[in-house]
Amino acid sequence: MGMAQGESELKQIGTDRTSSQPTDPGTGQPPRDQRNSDIALVEIAKLQNDAQYVRRDVDEMRKDMRAVGTDVRDVRERLAKLETKVDHLPGKGFIVVVVSTALVLVAGMLTVAPKVQAILAAPVAVAGQPPALPASSQPIQPGQ
């Protein structure tokens, strides 16, 4: 009988060590089910808190999007007004033609300017006297 009694004590000690119920209520760790439940409640509370922040952020984004929508409408209206103000202005092709023509005219005038100056600088005939030749031009001597 000694052996049977020793084995039953060992079994009881073994079950006490692996048992999730404390031997003395109110002391030790809570049961595993209770710990898992507490962890789940903490995680749920964190998720609810995060959801509140997400809701707040989404509400702020909605307000911002409404403001952006009104800004876009204002930009469209201003662009339409600007297009009507710009419609009467000359186009790029017209400006290129005018500038090119002006450059050609200026270049032509610079080319012809010395000849015009020489013509205008010729002395005017005074009554009874032949006009004097410009200093740069010398009469051509026959036989030279």
C-alpha cells in the first residue's frame, strides 16, 4: 500500500503544478482564460482608440477636400476670365513675322545709310559756281 499511496501523492503534486487554478484563491496568476480575455480587451481598446483617430483624420480630410473643391472652382473661374482677356492679343506667328520684318528693314537701312549720307552730304551748287567735290573723291586725270 505504501507504493500506491506514494503514487497518488505524486499524481496530485503533478496536477497541482500544471493546474491553471491556484491552490489558494486570490493569490498567484489569474487563469489562462482570464489573461487571454484581458489581453483581448486591451487590444480592442487600442483598436477603438485608433479608430477614433482615424475618424477624426477622415473628418479633417473631408473638410480639406471641400476647401480644395472651392479653390478649384475659383481657379477655373479666374482662368476663364484670363482667357477672355488674352483672346484679342496677337499670336506667336504674328509677333515672329513683325520682329523679322523689322530686323530686315533695319539691316537694309544700315546697308544703304552710307550711300544716302554721301548723297546728302554733297555740296549744293551756289549760283554761278560749280559744286565742290567731297574731299575723299579726287578728280581722275586723263592719262593716268
